Amino acid sequence: MAAEVNAMDIELNDITLHVRDTGSGVPVVLLHGWPDTGDLWQHQVPALSAAGYRVIAPDLRGFGRSSKPTDLAAYAAPVMVGDVLGVLDTLDIESAHIVGHDWGAAIAWMTAALAPARTASITALSVGHPEALRSAGLRQREKSWYMLLFQFAGVAERWLSDDGFRNLREWSAHPDIEPVVERFTDPAALTASLALYRAILPPESLVEARAPLPPVAAPAMGVWSSADRALIEEGMTRSAGHVTGPWRYERVEDAGHWLQVDAPDKVNTLLLDFLSQHALA
């Protein structure tokens, strides 16, 4: 019998996060990226909960049924990490395995680096450690062209939404695009979803020096898919140089950027194997 999903709204300071809490046992937090919600993990939640894990899947601020602040400062990196810790605090969880995809992977890396006592392990899908991604070279910068487009308020929204969201559909190649389009027909939701890019990756971040993120001490697994159109493999494999704990790299063949949707059985097998090797004390 499938575990019951307990959907709730968690109040954190001046915002609300919509959270799905499923199963019981060792906690695993699943963090989605752009342009998704916690529903992205529809194939992982049943597998993890059936294996005896408590699975917590929030909608990040700016997405889904969570609050959508209009101030870009509300999406700064420390704030996003604070949301993860706030969810753990509210649910009385001392530490958890953290799994992230896309922006969720970036937030997972930052959480593991800045709050090591709260991180039992980290699994990053698609996106490597921020320092590794930053040094991945010209080929990665070429693939990241859209991040510059997303800085232009109004222009990016129009480019994505014109002609029935044609550019979003064709460029993203999202395997489950219709729910995304339905959410983004609300202009406020579309703009809020772009806030992470605008708050954390403004154009000046390409040239301004910034304090490097500390290395990750927790066990870490990076998973990259060979048909990812936005990210090159080196952005993940170079993450090994920013992990002082046990490091594992896995390559999933013939899956696109949303590998947990394209190859759910493979991703589930990797997750269950990795988590079983790094049980909470």
C-alpha cells in the first residue's frame, strides 16, 4: 500500500512553503528546480517511502503553491538555504539526506556546505557544485545563454510565453510540459519562477569576485545525464574537487535534463543504493 501524502503549508517568517510529507523513517528532502514544483518527484516519492524513508518535497519559494515574493532579495542564496533549514526545524528534523535537481541541486550544495550538521548526505542531479560549474569553461557558458536572457524582466517572460509558450516548449524539451505551461499562464507565477536567476546569477556575477563556497564534508553523489542540453559533464565531475567527504559520480545514458522523469527506475536505484550506504547514525 502506498504511503499517504501529508500535504501542508509551513509558515516561515513572512512566507509560506507548500510541503508534501510522505512515509516515515530516515528523512530525505527532495528539492526541485526550474520550472517545476515538488510534484516533479512523483516517481521517487513512492520508491523512497516504500523503502522506509520519510520523504519531504517542498515547492520552493516562487514556485507552485508556495509564496511568490516580488522582491528579488527574497530569493538570495542564504534565504533559499534558510528555507530548507526552516522546513527541517518545523518538522523537528535534526538532519536529513538532501536530494536536489537543477536549482534544487544548487540549493542542496549550498545547504550541505553552509549547514553540514544538518546534512546527512547530498545527491545532486544535473547541477554540480557551484564552484565546479563556475569553472566548467566556455562550452558550459555557451549552453547557459538563457541565463542572460532571463535577466531581462519582461523580455524573458514574453520570449517564453508568446505563441502559446512555443519557445518554452521547444527549447526546454521538458518531458511533462503541460502542467508547467498551465502554471505559467499566471504572469506572476512566470516572473516569480525567474527570480532565482535574477537574484543569484545577475550578469555582474560573471566578473565579480565572490567568496568561494566551503567544501562539502557530507557524502555526496553527483548524477549527470548524457542527453542534458543545458549542462556539460565536467560541471558535475569537477565537483569532486569541492567535496572532502566520500564522493560518487554516476552517468545516466540517454536521459535528458529531467533524468528523474526520463529514467526513473535508474535514478531510484541509484538513490536507494547511495542512501543505504550512508545511513544516519
